Amino acid sequence: MAAHQPGLCFSRHAARWTPGPGPPPGQHDRRRSLRNGSGWHPGPDPASGTTNANERLRDVTQRGSTMEPIEYLRAVAKQWLVIVLLGALGFGAAWAYVSNETPLYKSTSSVFVSSERGETTSELVQASTFSQNLVQSYAQLASMPAVLNPVIAELNLDTSAPVLATSVVAATPLNTVIIEITVSNDSPARAAAIANSITRSLATVVQKLAPRGPNNTPSITLSTVSTAQAATVPYSPNTRLWLITGVAGGLALGVLFALARELLDTRVRGEKGLLRVTDAPLLGKVGEKRRGDPAGLVMRSMPRSVLAEGYRRIRANLEFIDVDSRPRCVVVTSPVVADGKSTSALNLALAMAERAPRVLLIDADLRRPSIAGMCDIEGEVGLTTVLVGTVALEDAVTLWAGVLHVLPSGAIPPNPGQLLGSTAMSDLVSRLRREYDFIVIDSPPLLPASDALGLAHLADGAIVVARDKSTRRAQLAHTLESLDAVKARLLGVVLNRVNERHSDAYDYVESPSAKVRHSSGEQPANEVDPDISGSPAHAKEVSRTRS
């Protein structure tokens, strides 16, 4: 069996090499940091390992509270329906309040305060000054029982003077001797009658209290200059003002809700959300399946879709992440379960198999293995049985779909962490490096278990899969800090299940001939019958292929 010489992962298969995005091979830096496969930025030298956690990871809380102005507008736009509903709710609440309020009407009468004394100019000036000094006191009399009790008796009102005083307002315009008496009541006619009655009663009381002149006549007289008229429209409640206030209050509450939800949301949302956690390269974004999409793996069921192109973009970014020393063995992990790491690992391995003839996928998640079930192969014989020496490697590896070699997890051991950190595992990975062009290792999530930390040292680096709008920023930050703490190389982050309405990716569609082939059961040239299963014959086929 001819062993492969260590070196670049695709150097022996130049006939199948297709340059991916990025600079020419002759123009490369020591390290390339990729952003969605479209930009190239210098990064740290791989020889120095990953940077310190304090330098690479910023404070999650500080990053999460920093938003650009356009992000505020987007946060409001995303919650437009809630904002509109709250505005309508505010309108309804204001309308209900206005409808239940009793309408009130106002009527105003005015009296002129004058002095009877004075024949010369000097005496008239003194009399005018005397009237202005007393007009404020007379205005206070308008709401006192001495004035209001006669009004109650005259109009036969069913109230008391203190209660009636609450609906009476007497005001004096600046630098005048005019008293304006305003009365509010639920009846416009009664409001006018009370205002006119108070004016007459006030004039009577003032004549009794005013100083007497030489002929025993009052020195101050009050003359009615404007009688109160019944109002035609109520002054309260102000329906228009209340409705505008209700709508504005509802809209403001909706905007505050949208901003608060955006600021308090700790989930990773898109590339900008990832930048709030780390400066690690974004290897690629994989979209989310729609309802009408076929079931199964994207690289198998939808090889020409935008989703499949997302995995090919990740493959291309891995090829150029370090052109001097391309990674040939990667560990795929995630912060927590349900982030899609196993699906991503399998699809990435299929994407790699399009470039290299010998790609191996290892299911090293010995706690909750899933690769065997996804590939519909036997999972009892696999990595664990090879490590303990009960089964030879050639008998445990299965050629699946004719393009990908799969080493399932095997029987679940009681000590998965100890088994993955053993010398047997290190020797196995070293052997597989010589026999395969590229190796993808599916490992457990990092926060529940630390198995991926040791595997990252055996491989050329780790890929962290985060689920868009599901993985918490703190979870992702702790995952990256764990890798950095053990000096494991972080190749980049993959955002999974990104829901983008307007994708920048090219939307591939099948040609009519391809649709005809699918309808007739014929597979395209680069596809293999998906019904291939993991039978013992496959292990023999692997053995024949290696020899």
C-alpha cells in the first residue's frame, strides 16, 4: 500500500485543482484572514499560534452595547409591525378614554372696575391706581362663599359654595382693571348662567365692601362689559389632542421595544453580530433550507443550490487561509448542541471530496454521535473499536456515496475524553494524515465537553460553527476563549442557518436537461447514487482502493 507523502493537501492532484477566490499563489502573506470569502486581510503569523484571549476577544457586553446609527434604524424597521400595532392600540385607548369622559363647556363674563372719585387729572390718576391695587382682591372674591352663595340661591343649584368654587376661575389681564370670570360645567347654558350670576353677585358684594365717598356712595363700582354666552363645542376632553397623544405614545413605546429588544438580544446575528464577539475570520455563511427544498444533505440533494455554494465557499477559504501551509486536517465543533456542527462537517467533507479523491470524515463525537445515522451506515464499528484494537482501520472505514470515506464513532465508550486524548488517537491521526488528502473530524460541542480541545491540537486547527440568531454571544466567546487557553489554532467561524432575504450569492438553477435526468432517475456526472450504504463490502472496496 503506497503511503502518501506529507505536503500540501492537493499538490499531487493538480489536474483536479481549480483556483478559488483570493490572490494568486505567488502573492501570499504568511496569514490570510477571510471575511465571507470576499476580502483578504493580513492576520497573525500561524507560527505564533493564536493570539492571547485578552487581545483577540473584546468584552462581550461592551461590544453588544455598541450600535451604529443605521443599526438602530434597521432594528426599528424589523419591528415595524409591532410598532404599528402599538400605535393602533394607543389610538384605541385614547378613543376609549375620550368616549367615557363627560364633555365640559366654558363660558366667560367680564367686569370693569372703576372709581367714582376724582375731578382733576391728579385725582383721576390716583383713583386709577387705587382700582388696580384692589382688582386682584376683588378677583379672589369671585370664588368665595360671599359671592357664590347668592348665585346658588338665585339659580337653585344643587351644590355648595366650595364645590362650585372648583369650577370658577377669575383672572385679571396684566395692567388692566378688568376681571374675567370663567365657569365650566357639563351644560353650556348653565355655565353661561352661572358666569353671569357671579358677575352680578360680585358687583353687589364689592359695593358693600368698597370705601364710601363724601355722599356715602361706593368709591368702587363694577360694570359688566361682556356677558357670558353658551358655548357650542366642549373644551374638554380635547379629542384631537388625546388621539394624537395616544398614537404618538403607542409608536414611541413600539420604538423603545424594538431598540430594547435589539440591545438586550445577546444572540449572534449575522456578521456584525460576530464582530461584536471576536475578530476571528468568518469562513462562510450557510443559509437555511426553505419549506419546498428537498430533504437530506445539501451537497447531495441540492448540489447546485446557494446553500451548497456556501460550503464550497468555506472549502475555498480553507484552501487559501494559509497558502504556505494549507490545513489538511480540521476539527469541526460548536459552542452548544443544535448549532449544526455535524451537518456542517459532513457537507464540508462532501465539498472537499469534489476537489480531492481521498477525503475522510471522522465522527469523534463519542457522546452523541450522528454521522452514521446521517449517512445511513453501521455505526457500531468505528473509531472506538479501532482505538481499542478490536477492529482494523481498513474494516472500520466505509466508502460512502462513492466519494467520501467515513469513519463512524463506533460503540459509545464510558470514557470518551480519555479515549480521544490517548496516544492511540494521536498515532491514528498521524497515520490517517499519510493516507488521506483531507480529514474532517466532527467533535462534541465545546461548552458541554472539552473533547474538542485535545482534537484541535491533533489537527491543523478548529472550525467553530455558530447558529445564526440562536447561539449566544457569550457562548461563542467562551468557546473561542477555551481554544485560545490551550493554544489551539482557530481557523475561523462558520455561521449556520443564516436567513437572508437578499443573498449576495449567485443562485444556481438546474438546466432542463438536469431536471430530466433527475426525473428519470439518472444521476449527474458529479453525483452518485445516494442509496449506497455501509456494508462490509465497502470496507473491502476501501482496501482495494488503497492497494
